[in-house]
Amino acid sequence: MLTIEDLQVKIGDQVILSHIDLELKPGETHVLFGPNGSGKTSLLMTIMGYPGYKVTHGKIAFKGQDITHTPIHERAGLGIGMAYQRPPSIAGLKTRQMVQICAQAKGGRKVDPEVLAREVKFERFLDRDINVGFSGGEIKRSELLQLMAQDADLMMFDEPESGVDLENITLVGETIAKLLQRGAPRAKKSENEPTVKERLINRTKMGLIISHTGFILDYLTVDKAQVLYNGVLSCKNNPGEILKCIGEFGYEECVKCLM
Amino acid sequence: MLDVRSRAEQAREKKAALGADIDLSKYSFAEVSHPYLQDLRQMPPEDREQMLNAGVDANEVDRSGTFIQKDSAVLYSKSRQEGLEIYPVKEALEKLPWVEDYYGKLVAPETDKYTAAAELSLQNGYLIRALPEASVSMPVQSCLYLDRDGMAQTVHNIVICEEGSELHVITGCATSPHLRNGLHLGITEFYIKKNAKLSFTMIHNWAKNMAVRPRSVGVVEEGGLFLNNYICMKPVKSLQMYPTTYLRGPGATARFYSILLGHPGSELDVGGRIILEADKTRAEIISRAITNGGTIVARGDLVGEKAGIKAHLECKGLILKGGVIHAIPELKGKAEGVEMSHEAAVGKIAAEEIQYLQSRGLSEEEATSTIVRGFMSVDIPGLPKKLKAKIDQAVAQSEKEMM
């Protein structure tokens, strides 16, 4: 469970997030809407633990532990992971090595980079330096590959659909769905497999997805949508309803009507 | 030979264009004798270990031949493969008349006082030659080892790849653990003939107060390939070298890679110069410099003389804990239609790269060393995997000292 209580965050002297309350139960996925510059990425970076985002009020707890001031790598160790929109490139560090690093995040997990990479059609990038010269879509797939290796319990996705071409959007959407245990239901292949209902109940992964367009919702269901506007989390509702409202009236009006 | 000596004589006092001036009178040029070894395993264990650090394996596993010179004496010189010749250079000069056609023809003895001193008080050096069409797939190992404190070691080396041959050389320069002070003056001449391929990997493991002045020049003929790798991760007081290669035949290629670490008190001035004289020649110079308190001058110079040549220079420096990195990339195009580029960057590790890795579970220290390791890891196309592993190993050994 992720619990955020009355959070205020500053970059330098400037307040960029305030009065943020958020609760994510095991198995839940939320989508976060909001115009550019409203603080969506900042919220994710704060949850991840980036030191530039200073928590000046409130607290963040994960799995019952206060992590408000826990360093980034310890949060990763607890099972928090993030797919970045614009990750830095690191010359000389191969994607393959990065996958292995991710697999160690929660303690010695064994992965086969080839097998994982195949799932996001990324095999031929394994021996390339991480993110160096990757296109927008390649970065998305690389980030998903890393999260797959990391096996995080809370996964945050910063605009997973941006910069992805039509051919790959399905791949990205379906991979996120799978990561969040929200893959399309299918007929049972054997008696021992859990039923659709059992799978639903046994879901444990938590997801927080930033989306501009809501395209991602074509590929997975989410439990809740929220709008972040001017650094404040403004409403919680059914994602379809919120998207419709934003589409018709714009963020400013939408925030008013649903408050 | 007379000619070489008399030309050297004129340059006795001639200061070098680059690098701090070294007072040669402080060193002993006298010969120090050591018995020739029938078996490399007769070497004392501490010497063996030092050599191993520089890439030389006393058991000669996966090696096609070995040459070892300790101080002024040749300890061992042996080829284990057909098509490969290894001689101490003095013996070669005595026995093989044709060697005169190569000796001193690329590195002018009057270049500076160091080349002059090397020729005038020459101790030895090696001649390594791959015969025409010989494919020497296992590397030849050579080691120039300095044991006597206060000594000046002088060598003149010649590497010849005859037409269509392939040769890999790993050469380590090292000092015994007790040595504090010394001087190494080395001349090396490379001849890569038509369609021949040479990879030459040099790993330097010097001592804190060593002064080092290697001088080398290579010529690559038509379709030839010269890969020149240089790794210096250990402290050295003063090192200056600027190896030069001429791409003389059409389609010849040269690629220089260097990885340098500047310790506090070390001064490294290392460059690479490639002159693209013929059509369709290709050159690449890539250097990585890290300092944790030392001074590194990373030079690179490409000269394009024909249309259609391609050359690239990449000079990257990382300042970890103080020190100076001075990148001096130079390009000179002398014909319309040359394609030449360079990129140079000096900086520190970006915080966002560290944090990115932290979010994948690495601590700050682990993230930093991962980034540094990546920075030092250069892809060298055409280099046998085992030699690449040697380079990675030499770099990894110094990882702790870097952080």
C-alpha cells in the first residue's frame, strides 16, 4: 500500500505540490491526468525519492514504512519502480547490464535478459549503450524492459504513450497491463490455473500512470483517475468520466465541477 | 647504423616539443645483466605477478610467443608459432641484414634527446614479425620490465606485419614492486603492409616516480589495419607520448584507443596523430581520461590529405576528485572533400545518471562506479575478446583507487 498524506513539495523555494493525499491499495492502479506543468512528473519523482524534490510537509508511506526521507535506492529495494519519460543515457553501460542491475534491485532475482527483451521486441538493443541514440519508442520499451526485470510492486509510468508510434502503442499498452496484472482475460488452459475472478482478487501490483491523452486506457482498466492541477490533486473519479469532462470543458472547468 | 648513431649524436641536448624536460644525467644508463631464462616459470613470483598485471602470462597460456626484457637484459624471447618471428633487436641487427631497412626509418633518431639517448645507449628491444599471409591468432606478449632503481631503460622495437598477415601484440611495461625511481625510453616502429592487420595493446603499470618517454611511428599500406590500444591506470610521475601513424596506402585504416587515469602527482601527456595520405583511408582516435588529482593532457591530431578520407576524434574527460584534464583535439583538412569531425568533453558525472541508477537499486557509490566503468569501457571492433578482457581487467584493478 502507498499512502501519501497532506504532502507539500518544494523545488528550491518554490512550492510545486501541496495538500496531496493519495492512497493506492495493493492491486490498484490509478491514472493521473493534468495539463503540462501541473506537477505530475514531480509527484512521481517525489515518490521515487529524488532529492531535488524536497518534502516540506506531510508524509509518504509504503508497505507500512515511512519513506518520506528514504534515499532512492532503498525505495527501489522496497519495490518502487519507475518508467521515465526522458531517462538519461549512460555511455558504456549496456542495456543488458542495466537489466541485470534492475533484477538485483529487490535482492538476487535471476533473469534472462534475452527472454525478457523478446517480450518488448528489444533483443537487438541489449548490447547497445543504455538510452544512447534511442528513439522515443525505443526508450519506452527499454524502460518497460527494466521494470520487467525489477519486478517492482509499485510501478509508476510517466506518459507511457508519448512519442510511441501506432505500431508500438499496443505493445507498450499490453506490456503495462501485464506488469500490473491486468492482462486481457483469457480462457483457462488447465484446471490448475486461477479463474479470472481469482486473478482479480490476487492482484498485488500497484500502478500510477501519468497520461495526457488517456490512450493507455484502451489497453488496461484502471481503478481511479485523478486530476493534478496547479500542484493540487483535484478530483477522484471514474477515468472515463473525467476524460470526457476534460475533453468537453478543459482542465480548469473540469476541476471546478468535480471538486 | 652509423648513420643512426651520428644523427642521434646531434640531438643529445635537443629538448622535446612536449612534456616536462627530464634531466637524463640523473639516471644510470649502465647495463644490468640478468640470466636468460629457459623457462618463464623460473621468474620470481613477485615479478610474475607484476607482469601478469600488465597482461603477460608466465605460463604462456593462449600466447603465440613471448619477449621479456628486464632492465637492459633480454630474459626470454621465443616464438611458439610458425609464421611468427621474435628476436631481441640487437641480435636481429647482427644476424638479419634486411633489418637495417627498417631500423630507424620511421622514428628519426634526432627527434629529441630521448630518441637520441635511446639510440646512443641502446640496451635492446624486440623485433616481432608476422610472415606473409601468416595468421597469428593468439597474441604475442611482450614485457619491458624495470627492476633496478634509478635506472634508464632504453629499447628500440620493430613490429612488422608482412602482406596479408594478422598479428596481435599485447605489451606490458611494468616495474618491480620495490622500484621507486626510473626512466623508460622506448622507440617503436610499426610496419603494416598490404592487407595486413595488427592490433597492438599496450598496458602501462609504472611506479610513482617513473618518467616515461615512448616514441613511436607506424606506416599502414594498402588495405591494412592498425589498432592501437593504450591503457595507463597506474601512477607515473611524468609520461609523454604522441604516437604517429601514416596511412600510406589506399583503404588503410588506423584506430587509436586510449584509457588514462591521472593519479595525484601524475602528469600524463598522451596523444595520437594519424595522417591520412591515401584515398579512402579511415582513422579514428578515441580517448577516455579520468583524473582523481592528476594532470592529463589528451591530444589528438588528424590530418586529411585526400578527398574522401574519413576521420573522427573523440576525447572525453571526467574529473572525479580534483586534477586537470586538458583536451586538445586538432583536425587539419588539406583537400576538398575530406570528412573529419571531433567531439571533446570534460566534465563530472551527471547527478541524474547516478539517480537513474539509484532508482534501479544501486547505492550512490555503486552507481558512480558503474558510470565510471561505462565511461572507461570502449568498444574496440576487431580486437580479440581475450585482449578486450585484459583491458577491462586492467581498468577494473584501478577502480577502487578512482573512487
